[in-house]
Amino acid sequence: MAYGTRQQKVRQYRGQIPSPGRPTVAWREDRVRFWAAVARGVMTEDAAVEAGVSAPVAFRWFRHAGGVNPALPPVVSGRYLSFAEREDIAIWHAQHLGVREIARRLGRDPSTVSRELRRNASTRTYRLDYKASVAQWHAERRARRPRIAKLAANDLLRQHVQDRLSGVIRTPGGKQVAGPPGPQWKGRNKPHRGDRRWVTAWSPEQIARRLPIEFPDDESMRISHEAIYQALYVQGRGALQRELVTCLRTGRALRVPRARTRQQAWGHVTAEVLISERPAEADDRAVPGHWEGDLIIGLQRSAIGTLVERTTRFTMLIHLPREDGYGIIPRTKNGPALAGYGAVTMKNALATTITTLPEQLRRSLTWDRGKELSQHAQFKIETGVPVYFADPQSPWQRGTNENTNGLLRQYFPKGTDLSRWSAEEIEAVATALNDRPRKTLGWKTPAEALNEHLLLAQQAGVATTG
């Protein structure tokens, strides 16, 4: 009965607290490391490795925070006990050292240690056990000081913000227009190429800037745009309904860290494969064998590869049929590319096409920044053709290819399914272009210009041998 009486006294001292569930699997310093990595633009999986937690835990942190960095300070004030100090207290307490001896070793006041052993001990066991992990959990939970959000406390302000975000649209005469119903909220981003609900859709900044104009004498009707964003994204604020994020222009279910938006999507492009490193002979078009390439995209992720020789304008088209299982196997993140122009598939198809040319016509290939050619290093090993990439948003650096793609759109219009055409039919279109006279070639056809260069190269080889 002595232990029961002692437990009751401790509970009375600590106060009546509801069960907060099981202790957390990671501590505050783990979250600090995780969010510091996210702030640098690191992906969630890699940030989990840096923080020393599992990927599901890291994704749960990111999702519960709505992608918003809680901005935890890197260190806790020295006036509070750290987890390392609590581990020392647990060890020395288990060794039956007194409170004053533990305090002397820690360099703390005895009352601090005494209060720690009473407040943060486990009271659900028969004995009053003190465990560092449970004590740290209690301390972190008790240290939270959540403030009531302004939108939660001000009903008029909350209703005004909701009306500007999700209000109905009307005609100039005031008639309500329903528009499409939109998808059901499932906690995901906006539908890809699908209808969205028609709403007023003011941005948080527009709402915040307009409040002083609409309520000039009511200081309670003021809020920052960042507070609106956090009320939408951060779980637990409870001021605005979570599904209102669909009313924002981006329609994102989670905020994207700013550092991630600044990252380049073309990590496969290194300094040595930039177009500035391309041989100078490719610029003046005097020597044939330098090619430009790209994809023309059609409906439902269909595509055809295009290759154009810079000197003769000779065109070769690459048939990219869809892989087995396309449209049957559900799309999965980082799953196989079944549309027909994944990195490996594109590399193999391109190598098969370009190796049909004589070696003197395989000098270089200039591509845009598409990830479909991220296997360019392996392509160079297999074919001996170096690959160079144009600068971002610089289509004029591949002007010959862009012009040819425009000509090909007469046969393969935008918005049509390009996978319905066979390799033979695509080759026929390439032949039609190569047999079409060009002003820039002195009204020769690309096929004639290419044959002329091949004959000159062959004669030069015979003369050198003779």
C-alpha cells in the first residue's frame, strides 16, 4: 500500500493528465536534424537518413506539418535538462545515489533533480520507475505552448477567409454558376488534366491585403497571408478545413520547401556535356555527322523520337512503342517507365537507330534537357557518339530540330495518339521529308545532300589509299 500511496501523491503533484499514447520514437534533436535537411532541399527519404529515423516516420512528420518547417531552434536553453542529463539521472538513480549526489555530479540544483524524479517518472508501473526516454517524452509534451490561432478565435474573420477562398462564382447579374463538381477530397494534389471545382479562389495574399480596404476601422479583421497558409496546411491548427487547399491555384496537398523548388530537374546534365563543350565544327555545319534530337509528344504519353543532321537536314524518326503492361499495371512512383520513352528504353532505341549510319556520320548528338536521355553516358559507350545538352529554355540552340518538329506536326498533330503508328509508317513520313527539296540546300533534297557528302567522303578515302 505504501507504493500506491506514493503513486497517488505523485499523480496529485503532476496533475490529472489524460493518456497521451505511447512515447515517441524520436526526440526533438532528431526533428531538428530532419527539418534542417529539408530546408536545404534534401528529399524526405534522404532527410530521414540524416535524422536517423525511418522513412515512414519522416513522411509522417512532413505530412502532419503540411510541408511547413516548424522552425525549431537547434539547441534547447541550458536551463532545461537535456536527454543526456536524463540518461545520467536514470543510471545514477538506479544505482541508489541520493538526490544531492546526482545534482552535484550534474552541476544542477538538488531541487531540479528532485522535481524531475517526481514529475517525469513512470506512474503506470507498480514502482515509481524513472526512465530517461519516458521522462524526455513527458518533458517535451509538457513544454508545448500551443497558442490559439487567430482564425480559430475570430469567427467573422474565419468565415470571411473561407468565403474568399471557396465562395461561389456569379455572373455580372448575380446569378450563381455551379461549374464542374470537381473530385472528392482525398488528401492529394489537384487532378492531372481533370476538372476542378469553380470557386472565387482568392490567394491568401490577396485576402490579407484586401482586409484593410474592406474593414478599415476593424483592427480585429487583420491577418497575414502566411497565417492563412499555415491554417490550411499545418495539421492541428483546426481553423480552416484541410480540403480548402484545393481552392488554391497550385492545388497542392502539401507545401513544397523553397529549397526544393530551386533545385534543377536535370541532374543528369554535367559540365562536360554542355553545348559549350561541343566541337566547333558542329557550329558552322561544314562537316556532316552532327545531329540534333528531341521527342514529339502525343496524347496519353505517346511519343516519337526525332533525329536531324545539322548539315544536310536529313531526318530519322525513332519508333517508341509502349511497353507491355501500359494501361494495365497501375502507375507507381519510381516504377517502370511503360510509356515507351524511359531512360533505358530511349537509350536502346536511339542506339539501334544511330548505329545504322556510317561511322563518319556519327560525330555528336545535341539533345534538350529531357530526362529521357539520362543514360547518355552508357549511350556514348555503346555507340561512340558523344551527347551534348542545350542550355535551359534555349530552343534556338537546336533550331534545325525544332524546325523539323514543326514540319512533322503536319503528320503528327498535337493532341493525337502517336502510338497508333507503326515503325514502317513512321519511316515513310521520314522519307517524305528527306525527299522534299529545301531552299537552304540550294533546292536539293536532304537525301541528295547526304548522298553527296557520302560520295565525297568515299572518293577522298580512295584517293588517300591510292
